[in-house]
Amino acid sequence: MLAYAFFTKNNQRRRLVLGLVIVSLYLMSNSYLVMKALNAWESRFVNISEVKKTYDVGILLSGGLILSSTPRQDHAAMGDNGDRVLQTYLLYKSGKIKKVLITGKSNEDFMAIRKGETRLAASLLVDWGIPAEDIVFEEQARNTRENALFSARILKKMFPSGKYMLITSAFHMRRSAGCFEKAGIKTDPFPADFHGGYNEMVLPKLIPDPDAFEYFCSLWHEVVGFIAYKAMGYC
């Protein structure tokens, strides 16, 4: 819209477009509205105590699990979506899942020295007490669709007719669950890493906030991705 306003020679249209830009930027940086939008989009929160079944496999989607800043790093550092790892650990320790399948491809250089995201996340789980033999890897998937397709091959071969729990960020659950369903894998969701919150419409929440803009960008990316996946028949 800014590009259009810059190039158009129609002053009335320019003012209209600039007005729309100002309104859009305000809405996208309003923490109250952004939190409400996230609450509407994210999956329902689930307490571990509410999980009544025992699942053969908990499927942990990678992507932001571990912050890998250098190949020389000798310890794990949580990434933006690191809560997925913690929730997986808690589910295993509470007896809700028997095995963990971590899916996703990492940087080739890190994978070559076995320091890819999936391996570091697994190492952390092992340090916390999960036996290494209870962790399975899928390390070729580059996106959510491939997470589902490649994991489905492993699950159908190693755990046929099993019960599966899907563990990923709450805002990512719709697209992920849809992809696994398309791949022939029925999962029950366990959302982690909630970005939404609960706030009141008070003056501080109505002032533009750069953090709200960041959350909006993540939400916008996910909504567009979900629509694109739907259009392609991936989920």
C-alpha cells in the first residue's frame, strides 16, 4: 500500500491509502486485539491431567526447539518454540506417551556433526531422564507437510495401529493436525508454546506495542500458510 501511495498521482487515492496504512499498523500493533486474535486462532489449552489415554508415540515437531548459534556449542539452548520440548518431557514422565518421534531437518553443517536441532532436543530429553531407545528420529522433513508425510512412513512401519499424540505450538496446530490427517495419521493434539494471553481493554493495551506487531507477524504467517496448504490440498 505504501508503494502504491508513493507512485500514484491521484492525491485523493494517496490520502486514502495512507489512512489505511496508519489504521492497519495500529491494529497490528495493538496488544489487546492481537492477543484476542491469537486466542481465537490457537488450539484449546490442554492440561496433562485431562489426558486420559496412553499414546504409543508423541510426535514432536521441530522448528525453533533449540537455539544453535555455533557448531562449537556444547550444550543446548532453548529456541523460541522450546516449550514443545518441555511439554514432551512432561507427557513422557507422566506416562501419557511411550515413545517420542522428533521430526524435522536442520542445517546440513550441524547435522553432519550430529548437532542438528532434533539431536540436541533429544540429548536434552535424555539428560532429563528419557531413555535414548525411546526416541525415534525423522530428519528429512523441510516443512509441515513433509513432517507429516515422512513421519507417517515411520509410524506405519514401526507403530502400526498405534495411538499418536501431536505436540507443536498452539498457533501451528491447525495446519499440522490437518497435514497428518491427510497423510493417514490420526492424532490427538497437545498444543504447547502459547502466544496468546488474557488481558483487559485498558489504556496501556491500546498503545502501539512492537511486541504485539511481532506476534501479529507470526500469526499472519501461520494463517497465510494454512490457507495456502488448504488450497494445495495438503491439510
